[in-house]
Amino acid sequence: MNDATQLDETYHFILSVFVERGQAPHFTEIASKFAIPVEEGKRRLHELMAARLPNWLFPETDLIASFAPFNNLPTQYRVSVEGEQRWFAQCGLESLAMTWMFPGKRVTVNAPCLDCGEPLSVELLDGVIQRAEPRDIAFYVDLPIRKWYGNLPFA
Amino acid sequence: MNLFRSKEHVKRWSQFKPGTEAGMLSLADAMRVMSTPRHRNRLGTNYVSTLPETVPAFVARLLEVTGNSPFWDLRPG
């Protein structure tokens, strides 16, 4: 099996676990899934996390911190699917991409506005904004997109 | 990379950086940015190996939505 196929498999498994339970798998679970030694599961995790995708580990650990569009550490972007809150989004922009993780299901993003602390809410279905409260919700990033990969957690 | 109740709230935010107004998008435009195959296809079983193929559509969408803003230009410059 070539490396590209392994990366695809590992990526798909991690994302699928997030969808199902709202939390990342440990590398031992990667090993179990593919019936490989635990150290090989760890190697696969690190290889994927080095693939220049918007995903990262907790510093100096083998634990997934963030795996777009999900976050393994609670953020202010709480995500509900069909009314059940179990997921957290990596950031405000990725919270919108959550809709692609749950095809055919109603996804709601709830968060506080960082300026005033008042709530905002967006409801999505298959990529279409069904409802936004308030209606003028805006996204903001202070870093040009070309610089995002310099330090993704702080972009 | 945050959401605010409006663009006025963005400008009032204590961490807003003057000169980065181009970093603001409406909710509808932000959704359009996140709706190309680069984000739609993540659940695909060959997502990582097909990622390079999704770049042109993502770059084009960014430029279309932002009116060719250099702030959102991923092309080598």
C-alpha cells in the first residue's frame, strides 16, 4: 500500500470518528482499526499531521488537538446536529464547513460574539444557510490567507 | 478566524487591527468560501490524495468572493 492511500485511510478514519462521537481517536485506535502494531498507528498519525492540512497535535504529545472542521478541545463554536450538541468547530470559518460533515442533517452553530458576548446562531442544511441570528453576522480574520499556515492555531 | 454579530462589532472589537478590513466577510460570502470541493469532499475516502485537484476551484472562489483581494490571494506572488 502506498503512502497516499495510507494517508487517505487514516484521514477518513479520524474524521469519521469525530462525526460519530465528537472526539478524536487515539493512535492506538488507528492501530486497531487497521490491524497494525500500536507504534505503526502512532507513525501513521504523525505522518498525516505533517501533511500540511489544517490539523494539529497538542504540543509535545501524540494527541489530536484540532482536525478541521472539528476541534478536540472545546471552543466557543458549539455545534449541534438535529438539536444534539456534541461537537466543537475549529474556528468561525470552519464552523460553516460542519454542514458537509452531516449531509441531510440540520447543523446549528452557536457562539458568543467576541465583541459583546451576546449570542449568535447559524443554522445550515447541506451548505445552505437556513437561518442566521442576527442576520448581519460577519466573519473576520486579521491575517492574510497566505500567512495562515505560519501558525495555524493562531491564524 | 471568528464570527461576530455584524461588521460593526468586528470594528469595535478590542483586537481588531485597522488596515485589515479586507479580512471581513459577510456570512453568505464565508459560506461560499467554504463550499468548494476542498471542504465539501472531506468525507471522501480519497480526500488527501485528491486535495491538489481542489486547489484551483478554492483559489478561484476566494478571488471571486473577495473581488480579487490580495488579502485572500493564495497564488504565489
